[in-house]
Amino acid sequence: MSGLSQGLLLPVLSIFMEERGISSSVNGLHAASLYIGSFAMALVAERLLGLAGFKKLLFSGLVMVFVALPLFPFVSDLRIWLLLRLLVGAGDSAIHFASQLWLLLISPPGQRGRNISIYGMSYGLGFSLGPLGIRLLPYGEWVPFVLLSFLTALIAILVYHQMPNTYPETTESVKERGQTRKYALIYRLAWFALLPSLMYGYMEASMNSNFPIYGLRTGLSSGQISTLLPFFGIGGLILQLPLGFLSDRFGRKGVLMAAGVGGGILFLLVPLCGNNYLSLALLFMGAGGLVGSFFSLGLAYAADILPRNLLPAANVIASFHFSLGSIIGPNLGGSVMELGSVGLLFVILGSTYLLFTVSGIFFRPKLTKN
């Protein structure tokens, strides 16, 4: 549901604003507000989880998304859209934080890569199907939003009745350790494992918010854009589980570095394809397959490296990184398209993945037994 809401909301609202003649830089800034809400939730998520538990936090996030989504098509004021995006961002962040941490904690170390990959596949499926909501707009601008809100309500009911109400582990040493010292320790032990969440947030927001503008300016129709974005998620669905298995067997660092090189090169090739639909679809499928697992594999790697009682705080940092990358993505992408060539969007995106891979050469983890 989190993937569906983001996969639908970002491209649809970007198209609405582009058709109104709003500049790409303002469009990107507005899109980033969703992730400002996500960032705000990340700041308090660990404390809320300790007070409410996994079930209540996850349920609350679903309710926030359910309330906000159907309001978008019935208002046109960009200031109200801004507030609604903040609410959806906070709700999505609560969903992500509670579900991914719960899954990491209940997964045996030898199956962690596989299990978190299944989680990533679920998100990727929603992310892929979300843009197809553009196809429902001719039946009424309200149709995709209300339909998605209804589906969110169904999942909230399922969570309320089926999910156990458990709480994360906390030891006295962690309670006594200052927050600043705790986060500094996590960065020192696992900085490379936490970079993928930043990369994934930057990539996802850029693709969903900036690519519709890129596509329209290079001659693609809104219908073509709506069917190209899912190819990115399809690639992730195809390779998510194999990459998870490979990371369990051969190590997550090597898999992340190899995926970063391949994904970076494929992104750099996008501007060379112009508006050739087939070439773009193949590149998106390949790049999505390689980097679509970054968030989940990064979390699994952090769980390998860190003591179990530090995982809630590590997930806060991952959520913070995801939100930060998601805020930077639309703003940076919108600005470079406004000031320079639209192709710079993918040049910068590809280069960041290559830099990530280079940084891995200097990372020497101290693995813990979890």
C-alpha cells in the first residue's frame, strides 16, 4: 500500500502541475513535501514504536494515508495539496518503519536476505502498479485516489485483526547511552549499509516526480510515461529475490557494489535513447532490477553488522536517509532540468551509484552475530 500510494501520487500530481504550466523546479519542490512528512515521522518513529508497538504504529500510518488520499482530486489549492502530501509522507514512513523493522527482527540471519527481498518485492509491486492509475483518470480524476483509499482501508482492517501487538527489544545499556552517541556508533559501524536507503530515496523520488516532466519534454505522451514507470518496478520484482538469495550466500556488500555499478551505467545510457519507448523500457527494467533492492539489502546488511538492540535506531537512520534522499531528488532534478539539459537528470543519478560503489572499497565491517 505504501508503494501504491507513492507510485500513484507522485507522477499524477507532477503531470497535473506540468499541465498547469508550473515550472519543473517548483514542481519538484512541491513533490518533496511528501518526504518532508516522512522525515518528520522518522524523527519520532523510534519513540512512538516504543510507546505503541508495531501493530498500532503500522495501523496509524495506514489510517493517515486513507484519510488524505481521497481529498486530492476535490481540491485544487496547491497549499492544501502540500499539507496532504505531508500527511501521506508521515503515514508512509510509519508503515515502512514498523513493517521493515518487525520483519528484520523476526527473520533468522540465514534467511534475512530472502525475507527482506520479499518485503522489497511487495513494495516494488505497489510501486509498479501505482503509475497505472494514470490510465483511470479519463473516468474521473477522483477514481484512482478513491480506489486506492479503499484498498488502504482493507489493509488497515487486516492489520488490526491479524498482526500481533509486539514491541522492540531495548537493553539498559542502550537506554542509558545518549542518543547522539548511539547514532554515532551506528554510523561508525555501518555507514556503508545505511547509504543504500539514501540512494533509494533519491532514485525513487526522482523517477516518480521528475521523469514525467522529462518524458513530456522529450516527446513522450502521458500514456507512455504511465506504462514506462512500471518497467522499473518490474525489473525490481524479477531480480529482488535472486539478489536476496545471492546476498545470503556470497555477502551483501559485494552484491550491493555490483548492483551499483550496473545500475549506474544503465542510468547514464538513458539520455542517449531520446524518446525511444522500447530502449527506455529495457533500460528501466535493467536499472530497476539492479537498484530496486537497495533499500531492503541495505537494511539486511545493517542487521548483519549491528547488535540486535541497535536495529530500531538504525531503522530510524535508514528512514531519515530515505526521506533526505527523497527531498533532494525532486529538487535537484527539477533544478537541473530548469537550468540545463533534461538529460542531466540521469547523468547525476547514474553518477551517484558509481560513487556509492567506489565508497564501498573503503568500508571494512565488523560483523556481529544476530
